[in-house]
Amino acid sequence: MTDALTVNGLLAPDGPVARRLPDFEPRPQQMQMAHAVEQALSSKRHLIAEAGTGTGKSFAYLLPAAVYADRHVGEGPVIISTRTIALQEQLEHKDLPFLHAVLPFEWSSVTAIGRNNYLCLRRMHLAEREQHLFEDPERHSQLRKIVDWSMTTKDGTKQDLAFPPMPEVWEEVQAEHGNCLQRACKHYNQCHWQRARRRMQTAQVLVVNHALYFADLALRIAGASYLPAHRVVIFDEAHHLERVATESLGLRIGRSTVGWHLRRLHGRRSDKSLLSQHGSPVARVLWEEAHQHNEAFFADINDRLLASGKSDGHALHDEPVDEPLTPVLRALSTELASAAVRVTEIDAQMELQSRANGLDALCATLRALCVPNPAAETPLVRWIEPSRHGAQLCGAPLDVSQALRQHLFTKGPTTILTSATLGTGDDANFGWLRRQLGLDEADTLRVGSPFDYDRAVQMVLPEALPDPSSDSAAFRAEVVQQCLRHVVENGGRALILCTSWDFVRSVAAGLRPSLAAAGIELLVQGEAPMVRLLEQKRTVPTSVLIGTDSLWEGIDLRGDALTLLVITRLPFQSPGHPLTQARMAMMKAQGRDPFADHSLPEAILKFRQGFGRLIRGSQDRGKVVVLDPRVRTKGYGRRFLSALPFSAGFDPTGG
Ligand code: SF4
């Protein structure tokens, strides 16, 4: 490789990046990471790279990724997988255009989103032909607007529409797996989805999100695929991989899932539905039966959950669940498949067959969730869980590490895993993460943040608070008083992190009157969409934001909007969830300590993420108050504090 096209050459003082941006100064941490990624790609070795906040890690992996892609044309894209669509968009609109401008060679990068986001012109014209598809005038009007938009849209994605379409309307016009005529379609040459697919196939760098990547992995395990074959994948925010893999390889079904499939057959104007137009009288009776069984079955599931008294979910263990739905849905599917053979019109054939396939897939999910299968390659933990739409049947692999080891890390691409927090700080080899994911062999790198935390952060650990695990009411009351004191002293400008919704509500209720009297606005997670709360927080920097879970990471409040961070409790996950309990039981059976091997590292990682909310730029300064006394009183407390990025560690005694 010529020196000009290496990380060193490209980032040299007289290299192309410096020539283009005279102010550009690569940070040492960024250089270190870029070298490690370059090395991992050339040696085809997995790499785990933790890079502190402010390292500029996107650039550190994108630069060597683009060089690698340029050197390996025709070998499939380098895939970059981000946690959220927002981060995907940031790469697409900010980091990648910058790299295209500075790198001295031509290369292509494409952002991939799921197929259902694309308009299917054939299905749209079919919906248009059925003029009175929707009784509701609003839905009808949206369909008309989509038809008009289809004549001007450049990419045909739902995101390009000027309004968010109602799900029922978009479902009638979206591109769908198993409902595409491919080259036989008369719209093939204009098809946005087919164009996007071709671009995806030929891209050198392909940006996806974790959900899409792991949905594709699940497909690949089943013998199909959506994403092109690739030799490299780089996971940003890689601390989410176990959770996303668990969700993607897991199953869930509720009354609304089955209802959705049934509504798609007979939910439009009843005389225009697929079932009315093409279904036999038997099919219509079966539809009615399926509808009734669905209501009764999930009402029964709901009762079982209520009777268990478990708010996190009711474990099913080895207990089979009797369900009357599968035979009816299977019979309905057979009827639809027969109707597809009878009809002559190709569009109707496609719709009927794809609905029949959908019902078959639904039956397979129901059986997997209702009938235990201990002999399966990856046994499923099954439980009933509450949701906004009623109780759901859920299942997830007891251990995703086996599937990931086999299908991703052993015979799959070279992987780079990066994030600002991947370990507990004191595990040099990221043993916890590697065990969780089944990544046995990997190079590792840990680079600190360029920020000077010793100068930027004042740490406060109030003494003599009640222990939350033994006296939660007294602890809660004291948290309100402590928050009030620190927030008022600081003139607001605070973020308060809690570990449960119940705690958020009760602390917010305790704070509200006094903060209002002090003229400080209180923003409470759940009382408005998060995007709006964050906008308000930035607009009124003195305001105080309080919340749980998603606020511990991923939010970026800079400068004056955030100079006080209050961590109310150490973020141990509730051990009551059936999947957590099953995984802990598995660890015990393996002779491991579930607290040391699971609960503690997970909580330390989250604590580090929460701490990371305070300093987002080199000019940021602030105070962190940790109210949970266990950081001082418990043996493990020191591990939380020493995981923070103070250069000489942190001494809780203040000595
Ligand atoms: S090629 Fe497939 S996705 Fe595209 S318009 Fe035709 S049927 Fe729809």
C-alpha cells in the first residue's frame, strides 16, 4: 500500500486532509484508533475499540474503511452499522460528505433503510384503481397525495413525503418482501426500491442501523438475506449489540399483531377488501373465526398475566400454552393460496399469496411461543409481557452468544466494535462484552477522551443518605431534598437521571412546586416527546430535565444547558424480568456469579454512559452529584467510581 493511502499518509501535516482543511488537527486518540482499525482490516482480525467522548471516532473508523473499500472493489461493501437512524443520517449528511471531499479517490457510499420504507408503484396503482379503498376521507386524501408525490419524488421513500402517512395507508403502497414481481413488473425500470437495491449491491461503503443488520443476520441464519455479502462490518455504539441481537433473534406476538394481518385482508371498505373480492365463503367464515379466537385468546393471556401479579412479565418456563388460532389461520392461509391460483389478475394473485405467506409465518411464530422446544439449537425463553396494546407472548434466545459466535464472528465478516463505553474500565480485554457476544478472539484498544475531566468535573458524593435497597421511602424523600438543594444552587441547568418511571414521577412531583417557586422550569420525560423536551431544554438552558432509561445515553446537551448532573441511583437493572431471571439461572448453573458477571458490569457500563452526558465539548464544565450511598458503603461501589475517566482515578474518601 502506498504511504499516500494510509492513515499516516492521509493525515500527514502535508497530506490531503490538512491541505483541504488547514485548521484540521488530528487528535492523538483519533490517530491511535484509526491505526488500530486500519491494522484490523488488513489483518482480518476482529477489533474492540473503546474511544472516550470527543475522540472523533466516526472519522477514525470511516477513513480506514473508505481506504479499505477502495482497495477491495468487487469484494462487497464495508458495512457501517449505527444504533439509530439519527446516527445513520449524521454519517450520511455530515461525516461521509466531508470524507468524500477530502479523500483523493472516487468511492461510493450508500445509506440503506428497510424495504417497507419504499413506495411500490405497482401496489400504489392497484390501490388507486380501487378508488374507494378507504371509507375515511382523510385516508383517501392521503392516498391521492401519495399518487401526486410519486410523480416528483427522487427516492420514493416514506421519509421524503411532506406528511407522515397513516400506517393503514402506507401499508397499501409500500414495497414488501414476497410481494414483488421483480423484472416481470412493468414499473421495474422506474422502481425506487429496485434502484436502491442496485445501489446497495454496488456500494463500497454501506451505512445501515443495528436493527436492520441483525434482522438481516436472522434472515441469513434462515438461508435468505437482504444486505449484500460483505467482508467487513463496523458497529458503532456496539454496547447495544447484545440487546439488538436478542430482539432480532427473538419473537413476540400480541392481539394487535394478529389483528393487523386480519385487517389487511378485510379491513378496508368491506365490499372492496381482498377477502370480499376474491375470498371464498369458507374463507370469510374462517376470517370471522380467526377474529373471535384472537380476541378470546389474548384476553386469556392478559388474565394469566394479571393473575401472576408480575409487572415485568410472567415466565412460562416449560409450560405449553393451548391456543386455538393456528388451525384457523392455517386453513385461512390455504384458502387464500387457492384463491391466488384461481384469479387471473397478477396483482390480486400477488396480494393473496403474500397474505397467505404472512399468515403461515404468523402460525410459525405462535407455535414457537406456545410450544416449548428444549431440543432447539438455541432454546427460547418464553414469557407474557404487558404492552400498550395488551399482553404479548414473547420469546428470546437464552443466550445469543452461541448464535453470534457461529453466524457472525466465526464464519462471518471481520468486525470492528466501537463505542465510548464497552467495558467496566478495569477489564483490559473486554471479557464481559466478549463473553456476552460470543466474540472469543479479538484485538482490543482503549483510548481515553481528550477532555480534561480532572479540571472540568467536580464530583459530589453526599454522605449519610438512606440505603435505597433497604429504605426506599426515606431514600426517595432525601433524593427530592438533595436534588432541590443542588439544582437551586446551580440555577437549574440540570439533568436528573433515575432508574424507574415510578421514581421519575415521584421525584418530579416532589420537585415541581419548589422549582416553580424558584422560577426553574421542570421537564419530565414522558410528559412530551423526547425531541420536544430536548428542544425546550436547549431553548431554556436553566430548565431541569428529569427522566430514566433513554436519558442515560445518546443525548447531547452542551454548554450552559447542562452544568449539573444528578445520578439518583446506581443503574442496576430490575432482576424481575423473566429473560434476566432465566439468564441469571443459566449463569448459576454454569457455576458463575450472576451479580459479578452480569448485573454489576451492566450497571457500571450504564453509570459510565450517564456520567458521559455532562461533558460533551472541550469547553464544558460541571458538577456530578451521585446520591446513591452504595458507592461509598458497598465493596463494589469503588468499581463504579474508578470506572470514571479521572486521570488518577477517583477517591471516594476525598483523600
Ligand atoms: S418491482 Fe416490485 S417493488 Fe418495484 S414497483 Fe414492481 S412490484 Fe413494486
